[in-house]
Amino acid sequence: MDKTWKKFERWVGEFLTELGDTSARVPITGRTRGSAPDVTSECLSIECKYRKSIPGWITVASSRDGKTPVVFIKENGASFGDTLIVFRAKDFKEKLK
């Protein structure tokens, strides 16, 4: 039986393929840790993280006036170009339509 994180990686590949990218989970046997992404993609380098819970401060963005909630996360001292942008998969999918 697949572990939940494997199912999640597979889901990410299927989700992106549905959006027009050719994506698929890369089995552990097909990669050396650190040298390949978890999921192949035509234009993205994908590392999947599956957790029992996500810190509340990451999920605090809420939709206001029907707009898409987005969280920008920047580490102290890092350049703005290294800022992470987090939003929900359903919003990502909707914006790409």
C-alpha cells in the first residue's frame, strides 16, 4: 500500500498534467536524493511536502472581496527574489484557466 506522501506526490503530478503540464511522480528508485525533483515537470522543479498540519501563520490569508488569498514568505536578510509565494491549489487552478 502506498504511503500518504507518495499519493500526494502522485496527485501533484496528476493535478499539473490536468492543467496542461506533462508531470509525473519520480519514484525514489529513479532519483538520488537531492539530485532530482519529487515530480517531473516541463517548467517547474517540484519538491512536495506532506505534513499532518501546516502552521497557522502560513494559512492566515483569507479571501476578501472575492480576491484570491496569497501568502508571501520572506526570510530575514533574503532578497525579494527568494520570497516564497503560497496559495491554495484550487486558486492556482482557477487563475490558470
